[in-house]
Amino acid sequence: MKVTHLVALSALLAISSTAFADGEAAFKKANCAVCHSATSKAVGPSLAAIAAKYKGDASAQAKLEAKVRNGGSGSFGGMPMPATPKSVGDADIKTIVGWILAR
């Protein structure tokens, strides 16, 4: 029984680390780091601040996907976030947002 749990845990960790790497890669590829950094405010809020603000919000994934795709302002001050270019796919946005919220 314990071996089964160990195998399941190992598989879960492998999937989680892959999703984490995919999120980071998509973040970099989409040039999000031009305005956002991991822990400190740049042009936009830090990834840590975004994750903290939306922690426990069940609708955060959908809200942030829409904000990343369409742009917006008011969540972290007056600086508006521009819409993400159509060259960044919806699947990549979903991956990036999930990665940010998992921080």
C-alpha cells in the first residue's frame, strides 16, 4: 500500500514540476517579464503580489485569464495592463495564470 502512495506522489510531483516549468517558459516567451518580476514591483505588480491578492479566490483563474487577454486597470493602481497580442494563445495564457496563482 505504501509503495502505491509513493508512486502516486512521485507522479503528481513530476506533473506539477512540468506545469511549473511550462508556466515559466510561457511567461518568458510572451514577454511578461518586461513588466512583471517575481518578487518586486516593476511596471506592473510582482507575481508574488498577484498570487497573494487572489489566494483563495475560486474565480481568480478565469478573472486573470480575461485580464491578461483583454488588458485592464484598477487592480493594482492606475497603470493599465495592455491586452496580450493574439500571437499568445489562450492555452499559454491559461498556463501562465495557473503558474502565477500556484506561487
